[in-house]
Amino acid sequence: MTLYRLILRSFRRSSSISSTTATAASQTLSLPSLTHTRSFAFSSAEEAAAERRRRKRALRIEPPLHALRRDPSAPRPPPDPNAPRLPDPTSALVGKRLNLHNRVQSLIRAGDLDNASVVARQSVFSNCRPTVFTCNAIMASMYRAGRYDDAVALFQFFYNQSNIVPNVVSYNVLINTHCDAGRVDEGLNVYRHIIANAPFGPSHVTYRHLTKGLVDAGRIGEAVDLLREMLNKGHGADSQVYNNLILGFLNLGNLDKANELFDELKERCLVYDGIVNATFMDWFFSQGREKEAMESYKSLLDRQFRMIPATCNVLVETLLKHGKKTEAWALFETMLDTHTPPTFQGVNSDAFNIMVNECFKLGQISEAFDVFKKVGKKPGSKPFAMDVAGYNNIITRYCELETMEDAEKMFIELTSKSLCPDVNTYKTLIDAYLKVGKVDDALQKYTKMVESGLRVIPEYANRWFSALIENGKVFDCAPILTKMCERDPKPDAVSYDMVTKGLCKEGNFDLSIDLVGQMLRYGVGVAPRLREFLNDAFGKVGRGQEIERLLAMRGPGYGGYWRPSGPDTVGPPRMPGPVSV
């Protein structure tokens, strides 16, 4: 009995000790752990080790961001004086420089290239120098207007004299200008200048311009050499460059060489531009080989490429040109069916303009409006959101037929779609209204154009003021002229001269005096002939001293300026002569 009690007592003691230990352990575990334990969701230690090695390799390949940051306390390394200067990045087009760019672009869109050039050139000497994008914009506009010497002179002024760094677009515009002006060797010199001095290489657009210029100059062998040089420099096979050479060989009657280049393009580029097929089609049609032309077209369709609108437009124009209207309309329908923005844009306003113009050409006026509103029939296709260029085209067609009611309807629809009519829209309507004798409608559009903030080119303004004055609307011209000059930094002296004389002839001398005061305030200047006319007209009604005192006011105190001598009109400033790079 005693032995049993001893054993039982020892057992109870051990159990109480173990329970005490467990309680202490549980209390210890309930306390917040000071030691961070990291658990891994790996099935084995080998897998965890492999993950650690992978992370170490990633850190060696991609170091953390703090390792790439420069120590702010460390001195900045001195700039390398031998490092080439780079063109402006797109981030430079902000603030005042963006405002300057938009101002130049608005003048370009209005067609006032002379004032756009003046604004851009004068900004070089201000604290808001133009970016390379602004310089390129005015250069390209001069090229599109056929003013090649002015485009070359602007390149010389901006990039050689004013120390602005050109980019590849600047050089491409210059090369294109030289090639279209028949100076291919000058274009090649610019190309060599890019390779030797520019911090970038020529682009595929550079080779497009040069090969086209060489082919047009009858130097197709040099164009082929330039193609090989483009490929050797690592550029991809550009279908436009190949098309220039193929067109050149076709014009020479060398079909075998043209097919050889086409086969080479197919090998190098599985998805090529359909403009090459359009070139073959046009040549086959001109040779009377209609079968081969349509085979070339069908071979392109069999590849089932999703062609961009620019490619389809060239094909449509080629088909319409050679009487294949059924195929042209079928291709246009396909473009509408594949138009599924934002995934894919299958049609643009140029395509609509081509088909609308075709309807007007055939005298199908109602069908033209239906085409303008046409949408795809395939499920998933979306209607095209027509832009201002498309509306301008159909308005122009209506104005040519003098159906002003339809043109006015399209203008109202244009404004109702939150689109802003541009200068061409108003110009087309105003000229058409004046042509059909609807002077009040023309005056209304002219007033609306000025109130919308669009700048009126002096050439248009003078023509419209002259027509309005001839139709007895001289009193309505004065407020339009005043509104124009409030926004125009360089008012036109001819418009003031015309309206002021018209008011004097109508006997409204008070309003004439107001316009003369505006001329002095805005610095337009009073030409000697206008001064003589004003003195004579005001003198006949006994107000000669009044006009003489007004014309004598000048200087900073008055805020005006009077040019005592010089020509009646002041033309745009002359551009410097062309200078090659």
C-alpha cells in the first residue's frame, strides 16, 4: 500500500510539472514574438534553395531602383563637351513653346504661310525659342505649297544660323524639297551629311524620298544601289521604296526586273503594302492587259490582308480610273465592314471623299448623300465618325453645283456634331454665296467666321470686302474689320483702305474717323494715297482740320504710328535666298 502511494504521488508531481510547463509555454507563445519567422510555401528545401538562387540572379540582372539612383550629395559629373547635341524631345513642347507652336499651326491651317514664317522666325530672338517641331511644321507647309526655296531658306535659318538642332524629320523635309525641285544631288548631299554628322541615322522615309527623286531623274541604277545600302544598314524591306523602283522599271518597260523586285519584297516582307499591286494594275491597264491587272488584284485579295485605309484608297482609285466600278464599290463595302474602332480602322474620310466625288462625277447627287451616310453591314462593324475634311468635301461639291440649300444643311450638321468648321469651310460657302448673289448669307458666314476666332487671310478678306462694298454692305464691313484687327497681330492695310474709302463715299465720316484711329493704334500706317483721299473728302464737308489733327497724332503717347512715306501696301517680308546644307 505504501509503495502504491509513493508511485501515485510521483506520477501526480510529474503531471503537475508538465502542466505548469505547458501553461508557461502557452503564455510565452501568446506574447508578441520578437523574432521574425519567415515561412516558405515550398514542398522541399531544394525548391526553396532554387528560388533563392533565382532571386539572386534577378537582382544581378535587374538591380533595385535605389542602386540606379544618383546620390544627391555627390557632385554632378561635368558635361562632356564632345557629346553631340540632341534634338528637342516631345517633352519640350509645353508651356509657352506649346502656345507658340499652336499659334504657328493655326496660321498654317488658315493658309497664311508668310505670317506663320514671320512668327516662327521672330520667336528665335525671344525668350521663347521654337522647338524643332514648330520649325518642321512651317518648313513642311512651305514644301506642300510648292515654295521650295522658302523651305530650304527656313532650314538654313533655323538649323544652321539659329543653332536649333534638327531631327530626322527636318532632314527628310529638306531632302524631299530638293528632290521635288529637281535637285537630287543636293538631296544626296544631305543624306551623306546625316550619316557623317547627325547623332542618328537616316530613316526609311529618307530612302523613300531619295529613291523617288533618283527614279524621276532617270537614275534608276543609283536608286537600286541606295536600296541595297538601306538593307545593308539593317533597315527592313520598305514597300514604298520597292514600289518606287518597281514603278521606274515598269515605266522603262522592264517587267522582268519589276517582277524580280516584287518577288524579293515578298520574301523579305510577308505583309506588304497593296500599293505595289496598284502600281502593277495601273501599268497593266495602261498596256491594255486587263487580265493581268485583275489577276494582280485578286492575288492581293487572296492573301486576306487587313489593309489600312491608305492602301485601300489607292486600289479604289486605280479601279475607278480604269472603269472597274463594281470591284471598287465591293472594296469600299469591305472597308466599311472591317471598320471596328478602336480595334481596327478600316475606312477614313479620304475613302468617303473618293466615292462621293465619283457619284458627283456621274451626276448621282442623291446617291452621293447616301454614300456619305453609308455604314458597314457586317455584324460588329461600326459607323465612321466623319471629320471636318469629309464635310468640307461634300460641301464643296454642293457649292460647285450651286445647290446652296444642301450645302447649308451639311454645314448645320457639321456644327451640330461638335466639330469646328475651319477656314476652308467658311471660304467655300462665302465664295459660293457671293457667286450666286446671296450677299446677306455671305455676310452672315463672314461674320460668324470672324466671331469664331478664325484668322482670315488678307487675300480672302480683301476679296470679300470688295464684293460686299460693291453690293452696298460697306456699313456691315466696319464691325467685321474691327473684330478682325482686335485679334490679328498684323492688320492688313488694304482692307482698311477699302472700307474707309467706301464709308467716305457713303457719307459716313464719323465711322471713317474711327477706322483711321484704329489704323494708327494698330500700327497699320496711312499710305500717301489714302491720306490724300481723306484730306480731300473731309475737306469737302468742312472737316479737313479734324482729319489732319488725327493723322498728326503719333508716337508712344498716342499709341499709334504713322508711316509718312512708302508704298500703299506692305507685302510679306522677303525670305532669304536658298542655301544648301
